[in-house]
Amino acid sequence: MNPVAANLLPVALAFIMFGLGLKLTPADFRRVAARPAAVGLGLIAQCLLLPVLAFGVTLALQLEPDTAVGLMILAACPGGVTAAMITDLARGDTCLSITLTAATSLVAFLSVPAVVGFSMFYFLGAPTVVDYPVGQAVGGLLLTTLVPVGAGVWLNCSGWLPPSVTGGIQRLASGVFLLVVGITFVTQWPQISSHFATVGLAVFALNVLTMCSGILLGNLARLPVASRIALAVECGIQNSALGITVAVSLLGTPALAVPSVIYAFLMNVTALLLIVTRQLRRQGAGVGVG
């Protein structure tokens, strides 16, 4: 991604989260807090089940060591910021998604060094201590998620913005999300096309397995459909940018970033399919009722 796009990305993500905040109230978050089981299941799925699934994929497909480590790095990362927008568009529980993104991002300062350290030793025989940038991660969480969402919720409750303005901001936020997805495809396409044949199957398998695991856990816990959607999206949408940072900046091995780059492409494809499916079902239900 070129420097201009990289600098604008956090601003775009913050605006997306601000737009989501305009739809929410404190009561929505109190509702999530009243159902801690959903948050607990999300943390278990993201921090424990996802790395286990990734490890299973590496063994089942007998991946090359660099690819295996790259996949494990990706699995160690928290949920991506765009998960909340995807959850919202798929008519899922947006508050639960935001809560899980924040929670997994805070837990990541323990999970990322542990999973990445194990992977480097197991697959490459190289004991490695990962100096996770806690300050940078917490600052990013505040600036791109918590503060924008909080500002949106506050404005929504204050009633200062007329519904027409609020609706316009929310539609613009959806457009910005699609723009971010498009820019990701365009800027990362050279790496995607050159490595897709060797890495694509493993990345796709991990993405589908994690999303299905989120739905399965939600079903077992008898959570509402909206909560199941949130769990599926949070499990399937990873912070691939962090995976790339860990591989390139912290470990100094760009080859380890390839799975994260391809995952950034595929996770949005499956997410868009989920959104379209949910929208069509909603329309069908509306037609049926009518």
C-alpha cells in the first residue's frame, strides 16, 4: 500500500466506526454486558480456537515452514476493525462485534507473542521473542475504534444531528468501507496473484473454518442469530495489517506476511458473500410477510 493510502487508512477506519456509533446507544452496550457468555465465547474462539485451527490447517496441508508461520501469525492477530461494519451490513449484533474487537485487541499483547514464538520455534527451529508494540496497539484501538464509536454514540443520544444528516453519514461510512476494500484489492493484487496458487487454499480453509466455528459456538450456546453473525464475522475477519507488521517490521521476514496479504483479500470476499446472503434472506422474509 502506498504511503498516502496507508496514512489515510486509519482516518477511514475511524470514520467508519463513527458512522456505526451513530446507530448505537449506551443501552446497546448494556445489553451486551448483560450477556457475558457471548463475549466469552468470542474470546475463546478468537484467542484459542483460531490458532488451533490454523495449526491443524498447516499440518493437514503440509505447508512450507514460512507459509505455516505466516498463517499462525495471522491466526494470532485480533479481529479487524472492519468486522463491525461487516457485522452491521449483515444485520448482526454490532455492539457485540465492537466489544469483541476491543477485547481481543487488548488480549493480543499476550496471545501474539505466545503464538508467534511457538510457531517460529516449531516450524523454523528459531526461538524468538516478539516485542509486541503494546503502546501502538492500544493507541490504535483508541483512535480508530473506541473514541470514534463513543463520539457517534454521544451524538446519537444528544439528538443534535437531524436524521437526514445521520443517515447521510452512515451511508457515506458504508461507501468508505467499500472503498477501503477496493483499495486493498488493488494495492495487494501483485502479491495475491503471485502467491495465491500456493497459499490460497490454506488461507481460504482457515477463513471458512473460523467463520463456521463462530456460528457453531453461537448455536451451541443458543445465542440469537444476530450474535451468531457477530461471532462468525469476528472469527473470520482478522487484523491482517497487524499480521503484516509482525512479519515485516518485528520479525524482518517479508515472506511471512504472504498469508496475511492473501487473507486480507479472501476474508472480504467471504464477508461480502455473507452480507449479500443475509440481505437477500431479509428481503425474502419481508416479501413473505407482505
